[in-house]
Amino acid sequence: MISSASYASRFTGAVEFRDTFAPRPGISHVLFDFDGTLSLVREGWPDVMVPMFTEYLPTVAGETEAQRRQLALDDIMRLNGKQTIYQMIQLAERITERGGTPREPLWYKHEYLRRLDERIASRLTGLKSGALKPDELLVHGARGLMEELRRRKLSVYLASGTDEHFVKNEAALLEMTEFFDPHIYGAQDDYKRFSKKMVIERLLKENAIPGEKLLAFGDGYVEILNTKEVGGLAVAVASDEAHNGSGKFDEWKRQRLIGVGADVVIPDYRDAPALLDLILGK
């Protein structure tokens, strides 16, 4: 068996191979998460969601502002990768626990999206006007990875916890649609109609392939966990979103994604050809 150190020697940047990793020459389909895995348009979203949670959470006796903020952050990040509505359901439940009367979770979702839109509006405007180049808002090396996957004739799918119409719009602005079309899927207001697990099940069924032929890239626990559940190979993208291109792991993401079974951990895609060569046994 080849050692993890031997695998890593083929890389110029940081990489971590877990004991579960082994090449998969039969891989034919690849699933991507979007925000934080490919797109940085929504970088900083927790800085919008956490204050909103703490604003609406009733206080309890003896609790400090820092403690309430930590509770909010823990709830939010535990559900990262799932549809946004699940975080809002959690908020409503917390409000009830604390003696408050919550609004419908969908109201909180729309309010969060309104606030987030204010944060990212300049990025979207910059992409539309050309003031920002698409690669400036992609995880470092992402376009090169997509071109490598296309060159190797692998089929790629996109599944995001962000609402589908936003994902499609932002993918177009980032000039990524061509790599996925028509397989771009995202959250719905009727949240029971979509999940990453459902996308994976559909992908495997429609293409009549076993889970062992699936490769997934993600920075949230959901896509990593769902991929491992069907026997696929999972690459955790522990991207340092605030310092794109730093080549450093986001340690919180790294630990979280290792915990749900990631086979490989990378900070970005600077070594995409070497990574794919190893995964595909070349």
C-alpha cells in the first residue's frame, strides 16, 4: 500500500490523505457543493447570519452576549451544507425554547437573504460590469480543476444548499454554467423537494452506476457524509475563504470534514491535475 506521504509528495501545496483513501479508476461522475467549494460570492455569510440569530434569540438569565453568539454559531455551523431553511427552523425552535414566539422559518430565511444580498451586492455588480473577473470570486484553481474534469470526460453535477435560482445566476456570472449544465440543483422554498442526498440518489439511479463511481468535492459536512454513505470518494475542501489562495486549511472545516469521513483534504485546487491523477489511479 502506498503511504500518505508518498501521495503528498506529488503536490506543491498542502494536502492530507486519510487512511480511507485509495485510488478509484472507475470514477465516472463528480458532485460539487457551490458556496465555499467553488464560489466565493457569498464569502462571509456567517457574519450576516450569526448577528441575525442573536438579534432574534430571547435572552436568558445569566447569559452573556458572547454565550448567545456562540450558541448561534454552533447551531448555524452544525447545519452548514444543508438548505438554509434548516438553520432557520433551528432558530425558530431556539426562540420557542427561550419562551419567545417565533415567526415562520421561511420568514427568517427571506430576511437573512435580504441582509446577505446587501453584503454581496457589490460583488454581483462587479461581476456584471466586468470590474471583477470571475476567477477573483472562485476558490483558487477552481477553473483549472473544471477544465481537467472536462478533459478527462467526467460528468459533473452541482448541488447547493443555496436557493437554486441564486446558484444558477451566480454560476453564470462566474462563467461556470458550461461545466455543469443542465445539472445545477439548489434549495427550494418547499424544502422537502430538495436535498443533496436526493441529488446523489437521482444521479446514481439515472446513470445506473454504483456509489463507488462517485467523487464529491465539498466544504460542508452534508455532501461529504452523503457521498460516504453510498460508498463514494469524498474530497474535503477546507477552503480559507477570507484569504483565497493562501494555501492554508481552514482548521474548523478540516476537523469537521475529517470527522464525517473525508478521504482527502485540500485547501484549494492548485494541484488539481496531480489530485485527479491520484484519484483515478494514474
